[in-house]
Amino acid sequence: MSGKDIWNDLVKLRQNAPLVHNITNYVVMNISANALLAIGASPVMAHAPQEVAEMVNIASSLVINIGTLSDKWIEAMTLSMRAAAIKSIPIIFDPVGAGATTYRTKTCIDLLTETRPSVIRGNASEIMALLDSEIQTKGVDSAANATDAEVAAISLAKKYNCVVVVSGATDLITDGNKRNLVNNGHAMMPKVTGLGCTATAIIGAFAAVNTDTMAAATNAMATMGICGELAAEMSAGPASLQMNFIDTLYTLDEQQIIRTLR
Amino acid sequence: MSGKDIWNDLVKLRQNAPLVHNITNYVVMNISANALLAIGASPVMAHAPQEVAEMVNIASSLVINIGTLSDKWIEAMTLSMRAAAIKSIPIIFDPVGAGATTYRTKTCIDLLTETRPSVIRGNASEIMALLDSEIQTKGVDSAANATDAEVAAISLAKKYNCVVVVSGATDLITDGNKRNLVNNGHAMMPKVTGLGCTATAIIGAFAAVNTDTMAAATNAMATMGICGELAAEMSAGPASLQMNFIDTLYTLDEQQIIRTLR
Amino acid sequence: MSGKDIWNDLVKLRQNAPLVHNITNYVVMNISANALLAIGASPVMAHAPQEVAEMVNIASSLVINIGTLSDKWIEAMTLSMRAAAIKSIPIIFDPVGAGATTYRTKTCIDLLTETRPSVIRGNASEIMALLDSEIQTKGVDSAANATDAEVAAISLAKKYNCVVVVSGATDLITDGNKRNLVNNGHAMMPKVTGLGCTATAIIGAFAAVNTDTMAAATNAMATMGICGELAAEMSAGPASLQMNFIDTLYTLDEQQIIRTLR
């Protein structure tokens, strides 16, 4: 990972404006769409079983987030993931609240078993729960650190042959062999609802322009952390952080990336 | 269109606080409601088939937006549009993503055929797709300019005997005979998710207080453009633009309108 | 009610980060989640009938808001309320738009009859409509003052043996015997969509750390009013008010509470 690599992906994103298809939760739809627009992508949200395969067909990547799941939506997720696999576009999977209820954990396992994603992104609790369904999560917030989940992340990456991203104060990205760490970010970021879900969407944007999935996921997480840090300097609290974060995604330049990347 | 006309509508809106019933998409519900409140209207969101007709009965206009459509919601849209036609209140229709999938295009044609709206507002791609279902749109963002869609807009206005609004850098408003152009606006506005959908909601507010539908739609689009321009001057990026835009809808006065209108 | 009491609850909230389970409407999910995070709670949104009882089981309070109701969601509300009653955690109920349609009023009565909540919070029209289904509300905005609803609030509190909160310029909180009034707040607050719903969620947070329900509801409403006032001083319009309000929930300290409380 280098500032130059991140910048190259960002330039491609802004030039190509790839269509990122999102089936995500109600809470974060607005911020996810705004973050994708700000970074240079073209977001679309569609969940009707009648249209998801057709929408995937014009998309460059697919983001699946189970945050406010229900049976009808799971059907749409399944259909869209199948279509994405056939079209060979990246699938980014967010197991929100895995471990909090049996329904969530089971839905994740079912979807992951049916269609292999390119990237799974979750917090430490969620990643651990995907591997060991006995682990109990407290709602959608993590009870563990990203590095605590390293062993689980490596096993999960090997099991589904994908990249696993564990977000936290330090983000961990692994394909089961290599490991990248991202140390950018700010302590106030977890106080903004949906920034984790937004990270998943932003990985979808980077994966749409960079076929090296480890690099795309790492560059996306570094961009999240850099923008979070730059935004936090200007912010009195989490709501101004949310606003400044989106503005920073939009205005971010090469010098800021190089200067801020740790 | 004159600054005085726009101001007169705005005064009526703030005095009467008309109830605008919205059946719209998940992504934009919050910003649409906030924009309607800021302009002086009273928004309500309700989509249960059991209640939509009754809600229409206390409303002054109806806004239908298919952005995140599904079968259950289409049923509610159909019932509410029928009720609005019986009560003779304006229906404003937003064909989000028409042309992107067969399901979207077909749903639009079905709804428009069943009940004539007062206004259809879309971007150039969507308006063209409503007339020629062979046209393929890229997600929900337009691949064409508003003026490219002029012929389609005129035909569509004649076909459904309604006003058609094509948003873009220049907005085009036509009833099939007359044509108004709105040149206000700012290049950063398409980077805020849902500002097009918000325009549709704002047309609903103006149409609730001005029975001249061409004038209402034009004044609404001019107000959107003026507030977008004024807000952009204060904004570092799309998220601060969204905030300043809503604030400006709330504080907008006659002098600002007259000074900014092109 | 004293500044010290409010502060004590706030300290507990920030220390314990209680999980607040919300089944709420699409319009306000994002602002409710952000407000709960900012005040120190841990929000979760889940509405699938398959998982709500299990989610309630790890939660410290349950917030039910019928704003964008439909049959499937009512089923989830019923199941979660039953589970909360069994687990004896507080249920906070928001009858959004009661009186606007038969479906809304009937749903409220059914839910309240089936499971007694700890707190009902609504505007004056909604509270009156819960008692007298002949009262017609205009959408989701109140046509009456909080104090107009005092008789209805007392009757309702006695009927369901719960605390009733009527929000308005002055908020009224009653358990049928005692009465608290909160005079903090700002005239621009009703121009922000979902601040009423947010109040309901914030009551959920306070009730999770304070077993005296009258005190918890009063402290929550005072915190809403204080933060609204402090935020309004910095705000040009309703959108900056919304942002500054969330930031203030996050940064609020004891001195600000004591200085601002009326």
C-alpha cells in the first residue's frame, strides 16, 4: 500500500464512475449513496427480486449488507449474488450483527455458502461469529478488537477463498496468506452510524476499478481512515464528522493522501 | 416565470403548510421530508395499502417515486394514485431508474396508463426511456442532457396530457405546447443523493398551492436551482451542500430569489 | 427534575452504552441511530419476525415507532413487545400519525392493549387520538398544543398504567398522578423531521439506565430541549440544527445542563 496506489485508484474511480449496486440496510442507505457519489462512483439501490439480476448486469460491483434483513430481501440478495458470480463482478459482503441473532448468523452462512464473495468486511465480533456460531455479539457494535479476530479472519478468508476485512482502530485485511494493516482513522468514527457499512460500499467502489482485491480493499480502508482523520480535525461531534467525512471523500487529493497515510 | 411569482407561491406554502403525501424511496425519505418541512409544507410518508387512500384524502398533493420499488409498494402507489385522481389533487410522478431494468420501465408505464399524473419529473435518460422502452439507462444517473430529451418530453406530455420536467444543468418544463427553461443550479448538485427526488417532492409542495401546473413546476425547479446555487457558495463538498441547501429553502427571501434567478 | 439528575443519567448512559432495540420508521432510522450513539447508547434496528425476540433478549430497552407501518412490521412489533414484557425491559411507544388514518389508530390500540408499554410519547393530536378515535389528525404534525392534551394524557396514563409524554413547545410528562413540565426547546425543532421520533428513542436510552420511568422520561425530554436550544444558537436553519443537535448530544456536559435547564 502506498499513497500513489490509493491515488491511482481514486483517479480511475472519478474518471469511470462505476455503477455500484447496493442491497443494504435502511439505516445507512443515504450515507452509503452519498459516500459513493462523493468518491466518484455511481450508486444504485434496488432490491426487488424481479429486477436485481438485471441491475447487476449493468453494474461493476455488488454490495450486500444484511443490516435490516428480512426474508424477501434475502431472496433478492441470493439472486443478485448469483448474477454477480455469473457476470464475474466483485461481491462485497457485510454481515451486520452476525452473532447477535441466529437468523443473522444463519443467513450469512447460507449466502456465503451459496455464492463466494470477493470481500467480507465486518467488525471483530461479526467476523468471529461467522466462523464460530457460538459467539454472541452485542447488537451491531463490536465487543472485540480487530487484531483479536486475526486468526478468525485468516480461517474465514481460506474457507471462502476471499479477502476478509476486520475494521477497528487498526483495520486488518487478509486473503488468508498476506496481511495488511491500516492505522488511519479516528476514535469518533464509531459514533457515526453506518460508517462501517459505508466502508463496505467504498470497498465496492475500489474493487470496481482495481482487480487486485487485496489492494482494492486495503486502499478503500486507508481512504476511509484518511478521510475520517482529516474530517475529525474540523468536527465538533459525530454529525459534523459525518458531513466533513463525505466532503473530504469528494475533495481528497494526492498530497492529502500521502501526507496523512501512516 | 418571475421572481415575484416564485415568491408568491412560497408565501402561500409557508402560510398554508399543505400536507404532501409521499410514497417514495428509502434512500431519500429523510432529505425529502426535511426539504418539504424547510419550504413550509407538511410531509407525510405512508405506504400501507390499508391506509394510503385515507391519507390521500387529507392531503393536498401526492408524490410517487419508484426509486426502491417492490410489488407491495406498487400496489400502494396504484391505490393512492386512484384516490388522488378521485379527489382531484395533483400527482407528481418520479420514474427513478426507468430504462435501467424492465421491471422499472414496465411499472412506470402501468402506473401512468392507469392514472394520469399532473407532473412527471425525471432526468433525460428516464424521460426518454418512458417513451421508448428500448433505451437503456445506466442505473439512476442520466447519460444524456435535459435538452437532448426535449422531443421525448413533448411527446410524453402530449401522451399523458401532463407537464413533464426534465432536470439537468438546464431544466426543461413542458406541457407539450409551451416550454420553460430553468438555468439556475450548480454542478455539485448531482453529487448529493436524492436532490432529483427532492425536486419531485418540492414540485408536490408548489402544486399544492398553485393550480397552474406549468407555473408550479417551473417555480419549484427555479427554487431548487436558486437554493442549490446559494448553498454551493457556502459548501466545501456535497454533504455541506445538502445541509446548506435545506437551510436555504428555509430562509429563502424575495430579494434572494430576484437577485439569483437567471 | 434537576440538572444533577439529568447529568447522573447521562454519565450512566455513557458508561454502560445500553443496547436500545428500535423498530422504527424509515424516515428517522438514521437520525435516531445517530442520536442514540451520540448520547452514549448502542442502537440496533431489526424488524424480521424471525429475530426480534432474540434481539430483545440482549437489549436494555425497546423502542416501537409506527411511522411507516405495514402488516409485516406490526407482526414484528407485537412479537418484540411480548418478548420485552417477558424480559421486563422498558417499552417506549410512539404512535406516529395516530388519528390520521383508521389503520394507524387501530394498530396503536391493538398493540397497547396486547402489551402495556412503559412510556407513550406523541404530540398532542396523537395522544388525544389514542383516547378518542373520532379525533382527526393532520398527517404527522400536531394541530394542538401539548397542554391541550393534558386531560387526555392523564386518562391515557391511567388506562394503560404507563407514563405519557406529550411533546410540544412545553413538554408534559405524566403517570396519571404526577405531572412534570419541560420548558426547554426551540421553535425551529419541529422543522427537523424526526426529532419527535428521536425523543422517543432518547427516552429509550434514559429508561435503560434509570428505573424511575417518570424521571427517565423527564430527563430525556429535558436533554432533548437543552440540546435543541444550544444547537439552535449555532444554526442557520433546520439542517444545521439537526447536525448541531447531534453534536451537542455528544459533547453535552454538566455545566451546560445546569446553565440551560429552565
